[in-house]
Amino acid sequence: MLRKTLLATALGASVFGASVFGASVFAAGAMAQSAIAAELSDDMVKIGVLTDMAAVYADLSGDGSVLATHMAVEDFGGSVLGKPIEIVSADHQNKADIAASKAREWIDTQGVDMITDLVTSSVALAVQEVGREKNRITMVTGAATSRLTGESCSPLGFHWAYDTYSLANGTGTAVVKNGGDTWFFITADYAFGHSLEGDVSNIVKANGGEVLGTIRHPFPSSDFASFLLQAQASGAKIVGLANAGSDTINAIKQASEFGIVEGGQNLAGLLMFVTDIHSLGLNAAQGLFMTTGWYWDLNDETRAWAARFEAEAGKKPTMIQVGTYSAVLSYLKAVEKAGTDEAGAVAEALKSMPVNDVFANGGTVYPNGRMAHDMYLAQVKTPGESAGDWDYLNIVRTIPAAEAFQDPAKSGCALSQ
Amino acid sequence: MVFDVPLSFLALQLFIGLQNGAFYALLSLGLAVIFGMLNVINFAHGAQYMLGAFATWLGLEYLGISYWWSLLLVPIVLGLFGILIERALLRWLYDLDHLYGLLLTFGLVLIIEGLVTDGFGSSGLPYDKPALFAGSERLALSGLTGNERDFMVVPIYRLWIIVAAVILCIATWYMIERTRLGSYLRAATENPALVRAFGVNVPLLITLTYGFGVALAGFAGVLAAGLQAITPHMGSNLIIVVFAVVVIGGMGSILGSIITSFALGLVEAITRIAYPEASNIVIFVIMILVLLTRPAGLFGREA
């Protein structure tokens, strides 16, 4: 009974969505002809932050992303084209089906114009599709998979903070060039893990390295002993952790029990956040290389922004949270420039504007929706080097935007061929 | 070489399997004891285990309580917490269907996990186990195989987990099956009215049993603190598997739970070598097979 009701609702919603899509395409055409600006649906702009509020990724995104969205709206001035800006948020529990139905509900009944954060790759892929179908902008800052701007790209989908390609390119290249030319992957068994593992494998092979083996672990896992032992038995110089959050933390923590690093193998955390280092402690994390899109201690501007964030949140922001700030700010600028919140026009405006804010300096938005900006290769400090809580990273190298992100023509996205 | 896998590697994998089995045993034991006595399916068991790990961290961080004292104190604190829950909430539900106890304890999980996430975040907290337990030792297997090169790496902390769990399991089993107090317990499970007529304080017995079950979960939490990141969700990830273990072993059977736990730990270990993707469903596949052939579980009594 419940299933039938749900199915009926979903069908109804998609039929309704199709007609909305038709109507707004018509509206965009009419607007272009008569050049009437300042058209906002429902007389406001509504931004939805769809994120993980309580599970494994809540510290990297969650409440912090909602706070960052509020900060962006505040910095923009609280209104756009003379109309109010509203923010809604919800917990998607890292489940693609929950996220997609929440996105539909927001768009169909609450007039949400743009959805952001979308941590967890399977969630981001699903909601980007909903956005495409219902003519709404999605700006992914939380999820990593490069498929979002590759084979699954959408004219209305944007990918802001980082992606698996740039992580692979940063950490993967650095490690191989340091002599780590044989790899074994411990991979989270879902879209993100597969995507990250694939991108790093390509980089390793392109630099003359070799992948000796891969293991796919259930997401999430708390015990990595068995997987680590298989990595150890492979004899690979580098054990690549293609997972995130508490999975990465547990794997690094447990590696010390089996003497993996003492035995001459090295760990590479392929996606790590400053909150992960905080959670691991410097004793366990020191010396690890990681690639990040942002760090709070880059310059005066980033330090000031982080201090403002910390005053509210009680901790330093992650690249996802600052990325969400940047995405929301850019969206509002684009709405202002386009003179409307119609998705097609806003998307066009977004792709025509450089991104300059606390997150990105001279960022450009590629035709496939990828926002390219400088990335940073960092190494975790030793307890002796650190001045205290949150002083965790030495920036080893700044990776220029054009090198950090994939050439859109090679991304496999039909929009940028 | 066995099955194309080096012996030292296989031995260590099985060892890890036993260590996971040790956690299943400690937790399923508590569940079995509680279910046997109270007829309550204690869904909050995972959250109580998580609280054990958090209490260990809090004790060290704020009160300077060492790991060893935590092993003693945390189960006591958790036991008292359990007694409070039993007195304040659970005792009103004994005359109702199982479902009410399950719903109440599930509600407790949501509240406890929510509060802990709010207070400590979701990424987890670091806990440094005592230096005594760090690293691993090499154990020669040449006596067993005749090959000089065969050895096995034994992570000390995991060995300690197995030892501690086995001791506690045997002690619990002995207490329930072989002592006078245990005989009261078993009798009260069978026929509470009759036992009460003999002058035994059955409600007190029930309260203490729940407290003891929760204390076991707390003890497992202390053990886990040294092994993995302490996160608000560490319990809910584990408890579903433990429920499957209890169903396979037979609800309410003490010895059945212990044996099944270690056996399933080993099955899981072998799956992790053979086909890692299936490692967290293999136990549920076994559960389905057992339910189809022996609905009361491997060691359960047919109702």
C-alpha cells in the first residue's frame, strides 16, 4: 500500500516536473525576446542545503555547510534583485533515494531554486539528475565523484570544491614522483570509492607506476584489519585509501597495529579533511600527504573567514563548508547578473563569471560545470611542528587550476566536446 | 600454503575473525541475558556499547582515568545507567508485546546517538591505548608446520580483546548455569510467580540483570575504544550484525550465543579473503538459512 502510494506520488511529481520544465523553457524564450529582467519565481530566491546532518560526513559538511550558506547570504546583503533570499536545509542520511525525493519535494512544493552541499557521491549524482529534469541548478560541494562533470554531466549541474580527478592528480602524482610506483587500493564500495580509485589508477599508470591489487570494503566499515593485511601481503609500496571520513580514520589507526609503515609500505589517504586529522590526532596522522582545495591558514583573508566561522561553529571549516559559501555567493551573483532565477539563464551567467572570493582566486567555470581553481598538496605536521589545535598542515605545493582539474574536452561530458 | 594463501596470512585472518567474534560474543551475551530474563529486545545495546567507548574517552580526557581503571569503572557506570533505564522506563512494558520494548529502546538509541553527535561531532575521537598493547609480536608456527619460515604476526591489543572476552563469557556462563544466584535467575525466567512465592525478590533480580547486560556492553565499549575511532554510530553499525548472531544462535541461549559469535567471526574472516564485498552480508545469508531450517536458532528451544 505504502509502496503504491509512493510510486503514485513519484509518477505524479515527474509529470508535474515535466510541465514546469516546459513552462520555464517557454518563459526563458519569452524573456529573451522582450528583455524583461528581474523575474524571480515566487518573488524570492530559495536555496536548499541538502546534507548529512548526523552520520559519518556530518562534521565535514552538515551544520557547517548551513552556517556557510547563511554567511554567504549575509555577505551578499540578504536580498537579490530587491527580493528576499531564503534558506532551507535537510538531512539526506547519505541515501540517494531520500535525497532525490527531498529534492523533488523542495522543488515542487517549496519553490527551491538551487540545491547545494550534496555530500556523498551517490546522493549528488541522483540530485543532479533531479535538477536536470526539473530545471533547477545544483551546486555540488560535498561529493567527490568526477562523473558529475564527466559522463553524467548536466547543463544545470555545477561541481565546486574538489573532485576525485583533482585529488588523484594532487596526491597520486606527488606520491608516484617520490618513488611510490606500486599501489594497492582499499576502496569504499560505492560510487565515490570507485571513481576515486579509477582516477588515481589512471594517474599512477600514466606516471609509469603499477596497480597490484584492489579490495572493495563495505561502506561504512569499522574493522580494516583484514583488508590491511591483504594490502600488506601484496607487497605494494603504497596502500591507497580510496575512502573517506571514519573509514579512512579507522584504516590509518589500525595500520599501526600491523607495522605496515615500519615494514616499508606507506599509506596514502586520497581524500582527507582537516576534521579527519583533528579526529586522528597528529601522532597517528603525521607525515601523511593530502590534497585539499582550501586550508584555513593560507592567508589573512582565509584566517579571518575561518575565525568568523569558528566563532559560530566551534571548529575550523573544511573545504566543503567554505566551498558551499563560495558556491552560494557565486549563485547569487549569477542571479543578479542574469536578472532572473530561471535555471538556464543563471547557469549561463555562472559559466561567464570568474570566481573570486575567500575560497577561490581566479576560479573559472568550465562548460561541463566544473569550477577550476588552485588546489594544494599538503603534508600533515608532526606534533612538534604544530602550534596546537587545528594547526595541522604544511602546504607543500600549490597546484595551478589548469593542472589540478581535468581538461573539460577530455572529461567525457557531451557539453564540452 | 592452504587454498593458495600463505599459512601465516590465513592464521592471522582467522585470528582477526576470532577477535571480531569476541565483540559479537560480549554483545550477544548481554542481549541474550536481557532477553532471557526480561523478554525485552534491547535495541539500545549498541548505543550502550558506544557510550562505554565515550565514557572511556571522557574519563581519560577530563578525569585522567587510565585504561585499566576504565575497564572496571565504565561497566559499573553503564550498569547504573541501565538500572536507571529499567526502573524508569522498561518495567512498565513487561506485560505488553515485545514490540513495545523494542520501540522504546530504539527510541533511546535515536536520542542517545543524537545527543552524542551534537556534543562530540561525527568524525570520532582519538584514544591512545596503553603502550603495553601497542604494535604486534611475531609468533613462530614452525613447530606446527615444520617450516622454519612460517610465522604469524599477533597484534597484542587484539589478542587482549580475545582473552578478555573469553574470560568474561566463561564467567557469565558459569554464574548463570552453575551458581545459586544463576539458578534463581533461570527459575525466575521460567516461572516468576512461583519464584516470588519462595521469597525471592524477582523485580530486583530483573533490574540487576538488565544492569549487568548493559555493563557487558559498556565493557565491550572500553575494549573498542583502543581499537577504532570512537564515533556516535559505532554501535548501530555493529548491533545489527549482533542481532543476526543472536537469531542464528537462538534467542535466550547463553552458550549458544557465545559459540555462534566466535564461529560467525571466523566465517566472516574467510569471506573477507574470498570475496570482501560480501563480508557484511554473509552473516545475514546464514541467518536466512538458519531461520528456514531451524526457526528457533541453532541452540534455541523450540517454542
